[in-house]
Amino acid sequence: MRKVGIVGIGHVGATVAHLIVSQGLADELVLIDKKPEKVASEALDFSDAASLLDKHIDVHVGDYPDLADADVVISALGHIHLIKPDGDRFGELKANLPMAKQVGADLQAVGFNGVLLAISNPVDVITGIYQQATGLPSAQVIGTGTYLDTARLKRVFGEALGVDPRSVNGYVLGEHGASQFAAWSTVNVMGQNASTWAAEKSLDLDKLENDARVGGFTVHSGKGYTNFAIAHAAVSLLQIILSDARKEAIVSHYNEDFDGYISSPAIIGRGGVVANFDLPLTPEEQDKLAASAKAIQTKTADYS
């Protein structure tokens, strides 16, 4: 019995729910939102589609007691209107902070002991707030972090080489935000690393890195929000968790060196982060990761 809850049924939450329902990724899906008419309409819409689906899923509106025995709860709450095009995701912090604290407290009160997957921005900070508010072990509270930014880097680098983005391996590390960086030493395609390809194809790696960094804001500027890519990122991680895949993936998770949440690869399974490992980064990349952690701390203090 795979039970999943989604808190926040806006553009992203509804898209996450749609992917779960259409792909049959859960047996029970609980939807929670502060707007009762909106969440009820979404649940009814899914119910109307039930006879057209290949798999049965019990989709219903619920409340926090319904999440006590959930395997995974996804936080998709947010205030996307507070982020301006080419702006800073920290613009959502003041609005999202009290909501995350309350949701975390509500989950703790009902005894939730599954994995909490945060999408809400600024995701590194909000994920840490959730861990504190729920009292869950840090391994069980993770954020999408630079999982999507890494996908964006794979897109731009794949386009530059004329290959499918799934042929690109490597990571964007650090904050899901301005201080993120492409760890080019980890990026390789067809057995050759990024620096070799850059020299061979005259690629501007700085430009490609920036194109990946601003990808979300490019989408946001065109339609006022983002939903498809981040929803797929969340659902991809959900599948890894529910299947106990013990797969390497980059997520925002607690880093003892920085005493906070930041994105780097980990092994993900049924319990969230089931193992950590260190990437063999260059000294410059190690400095960038430390600077990104510092940027998260500084901006948190500025916006709190």
C-alpha cells in the first residue's frame, strides 16, 4: 500500500498529483490545501478520470491526521507571485516560513514518520525548517534542491553537443538559486569530460552554466509560473523513494560540514537519504560549494 500526501495544490502540486495519478504511482493520494473549493475541484477532476485510467488510485481531499501513515508527504505550498522574473527565490521565504513551521508541527502532532519531500522555495531553507518542525531524522527530510537545475544543465549541454540530455552525466551543486554552480569536473558525455568537449567544440561553459541557472526564470517570465519540470523532478524522486531504489541522486539534504541543507549527491531509498558520499571535487569547486552554503546562511538571516 503506497500512500502519498501532497500539501499545496497550486500549479505545481496539481501537476505532481496528475503525474502520480496518470502513472499509477500510489494506491492512495491525499490532497491538502488551504482553499477547500480548489482542492475539492481537483479531487473531483481526478475522480472523473478514474474510469479512463489503467490503474486504480484512491484520490481524496484530507487533513493532517490522514497523513499519519503516509509513506511520503510532498510539500508544494508556496507563493509564486512573490518571485519576480530574474528575481530571487528567497522572495518567498517570509510567506512560506510560517506555513512550513505550521505544516511541520501538524505532521509531528499526528505522528508522521515517512519521508518529507520539499519543493517549496527557497527549498534549502524550507527543507531545514521542516526537519526542525517535524522532529524527524534529517535523513527523512529532503528537498528537490538542484535535482532540476542538474536536469537543466543536461538540457543545455546536450543541446550544445546535439545529444539527448539523458546522455549527459554530472551535477549542479549548492543552493537551488543564485549561488548554484555547475561542477564541470563531474560532467561527462560519451566518455569525455566537459573541458575536453569545450575545447573540441569551442563551447562557452560559463554561458551554458548561466543558461541552466536562469532556465526556471525564463519559463516563469513567459507564463508566470513553472510547474512541469519541477513536478517531474519531484515525482522522479518519489519513485526512487517508494521503490527503495537506493539510487544516486542529487537532493537538498543535511550536510554536517555546513550545518545546514544544501544540494549534493546521496543514495536515496525508502528511508530518504540512506547513504552519503563525497564527490572528488576540484579545490575551486569545493570553495564554490562552501561559498554557496554561506550564501544560503546569509540570505536566510537577511530575509528572516
